[in-house]
Amino acid sequence: MSLLISSVGNLFLGVKTSRTGLIQKTLKYSEVKSALSLKKYSTRELLNEAYCRTKLKCRSKKLPQDVNPKGVFACNELDLSEVQVYGFDYDYTLAHYKPTMEHLLYNLGREYLLEKYNYPPEILKLEYKPNFAVRGLHYDIEKGLLLKLDSFLQIQFGAVYRGLTPVSTDEVLKLYKNRIIPIAYVEGDTRAHKPNRAKMVHLADLFSVPEMGLLCNVAEYFIKNHIDYHPEILFLDVKNSVQSCHPIMHKIVAQNVEEYIRPNKKLRNYFQMLQESDKKLFLVTNSPYHFVNAGMEMLVGHDWRDFFDVVIVNANKPKFFTEVSRPIRVFDKNANSHIWEKVTSLEKGIIYYEGTVKQLQDLTGWCGHQVLYFGDHPYSDLADVTLEHGWRTGAIINELTHEINTLNTRSFKENANWLQMLTQLIEDHQDYKDPEAMEVLTQWMVERDYLRSYYIGSRNEIKAVFNPQFGSVFRTYHNPTYFSRRLFRFADIYTSNIINLLNYSLTHTFYPRRGVMPHEYGSYFV
């Protein structure tokens, strides 16, 4: 190999001397073909040489800098000096929950299945698996599969489960006939002449994670015990059970907030900063008042309402953002009921109930780009206010901390660098058709599939460091996930915690990174 490197290395690598120094690049297929005609070396030797050179280059490549886990990331340019009104959701936006919340919802839902739907008593023995699922997956209510889709509606092979059991790629292709799912199957067909509801449900919030865990546990029990079940009925039963238990969950959590809510001491500091700068604050949440009050008293203090100009509970989003005729009502926190009188103005210190965003805007004059609203759900919190009302939006994505800490590890950076360079190597040499070359290229493809999380034997590399079953919330192989596409479309900025904004002034402008389009790749100005 050393003789090969010294004799044909320069020719193979395309070394050119210029005034700017030494430039090295791997030759493309046509250039290597020319090298073969000049030298008596086998294709295998030349491809192995290319691999070694690329590997050495990768090892000498400087690793990227760490990403700040507390950073605020821009999808669209946002100038905070234009923002006069700050709005907030409550659950998983201001209040971040401990794993005990997932266990509580799972256990309550499991008991409800037994008591209200007469499920087998053996399901009470099915314990919650906290790291099984991730946010952003799809459940196929027709086929009973939990799976991960990318932004092009492609299935991520190796991330498809029936119950707790992975489904093979061959079976997935047999079921769907294609790796790309038709959009009508995923999102439904809204055309008037062809009504068709979606066959898949997108599980886009963190409250759906224990729901997915219960769904897969019960499905696995049915499968192993040879009990016939209808996937859609199981899905609806589990969904209704978990959601029906929310009032019970609210009472339990309100009585012991320290057990379920993570402390966030700097949250009060953030509200003070906004208030001292004469910003208006409002809260719109689907949760009931007693639940929100207990959490906010722990997080901010008993005077938390003094920071907010408007507080609306039981908002019933997304209907709050889409309906126009549902009246806003005053909530009597002492009597724990709403009052029938017509609301003609919104006053600080009063708790409001239901209503619509139209009434909120009409009664306050808060509208357009002067409003920045934070939530955790791309649809019920962010989509309508940005598409229909022109508000600016911020997403609070708790999983970012884990994802970024993983991205910052040396092993991940090295694997990601090598994956990119190996992919380029394959692309540059894929046109060889002789048996020797095909054998080498096949070996490269196997290594690439191993790296990018395709199952090889019983291990998976990059995917497993995020989640062993489904990988990253934000990526499949090389593409953004379906969840990421929605997040980037509906959120102007996103971060892991609202208090991360304390690191920026209220006149700060968040600029998105200049995206590299496919035709710009490798261009000198990128």
C-alpha cells in the first residue's frame, strides 16, 4: 500500500500546486478510470487507497465547536425590540415536569382501562417503560404500528414497532408497498370532493409519551397472549383513558407540586425583567386554575398573578385560536366556577375562562408582530397564531438539552464527520460496475448504514445515543423528522427553557443560520 501511495497517490488524489498552496480532493469516477488506464493497479487497490486517504483526512479534521444547550435558536429572524406583548402556555412551557408525571399518567390510564373498558386485570402488571418512545412519532390506527417519519413522509426503517416489538424492513415494505407514505394517509385529504380522514395520528406533545407507552404495552400483551384486538379501538380506548384521567392528575399534582414539577428559580427573574421594561404579559392555558395556581405559586411565588395582565384558563386550545363565537367568561376562583356576566374588558388580577383569540385581540389591541407567544405544541400552541394572526412564536422543547448534550460528545462528532465523508466517498465512486469495485462499495454501504443507525446485527450507532428505539426527536438518518418540519415552520425561535432568554437583551435580534441549498453545496461562498 505504501508503494501505491507514493507512486499514484498524487494522481489519485488530484494534487495540484498553486499560489494558494496544496489542494487535495478525491478524484471522481471518470478520473480514477483514467488513472487505471495509466497504472497497473486493481480497482480494489485504488478504492482502498481512496478510503484510507479519506479516513486520514477525517481524523485530521477539526471537530465542530460545542453547541450551547441553553441557546435560543432561530428559524426566522426575530427582533425582540418589536415585541411589546409576551404570551405563555403553562404545561411544558412554564412548568417542566419530572418523570413522575409520566408514571402518574400511565398508571391512571392503565387503571381506567380496567375499570371503564373492562380490559384484562393482568394489564395492571404492565409497568411503564420511561425511555421507550419519543415525542413526534406517528401511530397508524389502521395497522397498529408506532413509527417515525421524516419531513418527506419517508419511514425510518428500524424505528417501526408493533407493541414493543420492532417490525422488520421487509414487513414494513410489504404492509405499505413503499417507504414513502401518501400525504392523504398521514394528514387526511381535505378536498371537498374527496373527504378522507387521516389513518395516522401525530403524537406531538410530551403528554402523549406515556400514552404511547401504555398503548404499546397493552398491544404487546395482546399479541403475546394471542388476543385479537382492533388497533383503532385500542388507540381510542388508551387515548380516552389517559385524557379522562387528567382531572384526577390535576388534583394529585396540585396537592404535591414538588413531587411532579421541576423548580425553576430564574422564572421570576424573567418575568421581572419583562415587567420592568413595560412589556405586557398574558397566560393562555388549557389547564384548570387550581392546577396552574399551585404550580405557579411554587415556581414564581404567591404573587405570580401580579406579573400577568391577562390570565385565561381552560382555554381549550386549539379551538381558542380557531373559533370565533365562544364567549370569554370570568372565573370565580373562590367558588371554583365561572360567572355568566358578559365580559367587556380584560382586567389585571381577574381570572378568565375559555374565550377566543379574537376576543383577546379585540379587548386588548394586542395583535400582529408585537405579540410573541411561547408554547410547547407546534399545532395547538403555535400554528394558528402565526398563520392566521401574524403573531411571533417561540417553542419550548424540553428534549433539546439531551439532544444537544449528545451532539456535543466527541464520539458523536467523530461519527457524524465520518458519516458525511464516507457518504461523499460512496457518491463519488458509485458508478463502478466491475465485481471488485461492487464488493468494496457494498462494504462501504454496510459501514454507512451502521453509522446512520440502520440495524447491523443487534447494534445501532448514531440513533442509539438519542433513543435506542426511535433515535433523535429532530432527525431521521439525514433528513429532519416530520416533527422538526412542523416545528421549524411554526416557530420563529425555539429553546429548551424559557429562562434561557435571560441571556439576551430585550432588543436582541435572533438571526437564522444561512441554510445551504443542495445546489450550493461545495460552493466557494458557503
